[in-house]
Amino acid sequence: MSDPYAILGVAKNASDAEIKSAYRKLAKKHHPDVNKGNAASEKKFSQASTAYDILSDKTKRSQYDRGEIDGEGKQKFAGFGGGAGGGNPFGGGARAGGGFSGINPDDILNEIFGGSRGARGGAGMGGRTGTAGRGYSDPFQRAEPQAPAKTEISADVPVNVALDGGRVAIELPSGKAVRISVPKGVTQGQQIRVIDNDKPIYITVNIVSGGGYRVEGSKLYYDLPITLYEAVLGATVTLETPTGQLSIKIQEGTTGDKTLRLREKGLLISKDKRGDMFVVPKIILPDNASKDLKTLMEFWQQNNPYEPRLRT
């Protein structure tokens, strides 16, 4: 059975100062911060800490001297009703890490390590519960600081704003309505950081249809307005794409169901990859159709009728 007096190397009538001094020497010699990976030193440090826990507390020291607790601070079984705990058969309070008769062990370790122990308590002693198989609970362990929860919200960004950059209106968690700047070429799911009441807020971009563009997953669709004669006769038109201007050819007899696919000309999927862009011709008639156009269409209707709604 371990003897706290023998572990600290002091006599049974040692004073508080002698006990403190003995513990200081052992703690400095065997502390895990200066003996990383040394299991023997870790065990000796754990034993010294438990011994000091008992001998620096007047109540525990008296209980040990009377044989009521053992060298690990555990209550010795003394029958029901006979323990030192006043009715508790297990003594009611011989627990490692209890009171220290006004002596703060942190003060001792701060003296040993130059007042810097608080910054490394987790690395040196935290988490050593159970060292040497005794269920030892480190009386100097300090709680690790918890990182603040990350506040995230989403914002719908029209695709034309995502392509060219701009500002969109959103409501922050505080209820404040603001307009945030969206960088040019922002990607789906990208986060924009803003400050709300001195707290960082992370806004996740959700790219939605807008400005003549439609978004379907990673695909970008654009309705391209063309004239009736461009659709009939064919033409070459200039188109704005996310990668810049592009000349595309409208085939003769183009209809609204002839979609043109532009590979890797759509939205950014990641830093180095783009989706495809799909151009859908949209035939636009003039605002004021001339008499000649009406005459031509009447002639066409009579001589070349067709039914597009029957197409599948």
C-alpha cells in the first residue's frame, strides 16, 4: 500500500511548509510537461500529486493517520455507521482533488513553470485521469476554451449578379436588413463573411435564376432572343457567357426546341471547373408587325400549313 509520507519523503510530523517543499521538488522533476513520453515519471508525478492532496488537507491527513483512508485517499471499510463521514459508511469525502487547507496547487505549479502553466494545462496534465491505474483525477486540470459556434445563413444570388458581381439584399440574424457585395464569379455554395454586431456571419451563396439565365443544378440555361428572319435564314450572333463574349451560329430554320450546348461555358462548379451552358433560341416578333408580314404569313398559312403542337 502506498504511503504518502514515503512518496513525498517527509516524516509523519512534517510541517505544511515541508510537505509543500517536498511536493515542489517532485513536481518539478517529474512533471509531464518536461518528461513527455516518460511513463515512469508520469507515474511518480501522479503518486506525488495524490500524496500531496492527502497531506496538505488537515482533514484527510488526520483520516489517513487514524487509518480511515488509504494512501490513495480511498475510504477503508469500517462497518455501517462507523466511518468518518458522520453516518456515511464510506466516510463522506475522501476524494482526490478535494480541499487543500488554503494551499492552491496551481500556485505551486505556476511557481515551478514561471507562471505559464495555465497556458499549457491541457497539454501537460489534462486528460490524465486514470494514470497509474488508480482513477487519478488531475486536481490542476483546466477546461479547454470552447470555440464559438459558427453562425451561417444562406442568400439567394441571381445568376447575373454571380457572373458580373454586384449587391444583394439580405436579412442578418439580428434582424438588420443590409446589402452585401457579391464578388464577380462567385460559385454555388461559396461563403461570404460579414460582421453583424461585432460577430462574424458566414453567408452561403445560393445561385438562382435571373437576368435571362436559368439555373438547374450545375447547368446554366440562357434564352437567346432572335428575330424571325434570323430563325428562318440563319445568322451569326454575339453572346455573353460567363467566360466572355462568344460568337455562335444560328442554323437556318432554327426553332425554339433546338438547344445549343456550349461545353464548360457555364457557372463555376469549383475553382478550376465549369459546368455547361445551354442556349435556347427564343423567336421574337417585332412590336408592330407590318402589313407585308401579315400578308406573307396569310399566304404561308394557306399554302404551307403545319402543326407544331403535334411534335413529340
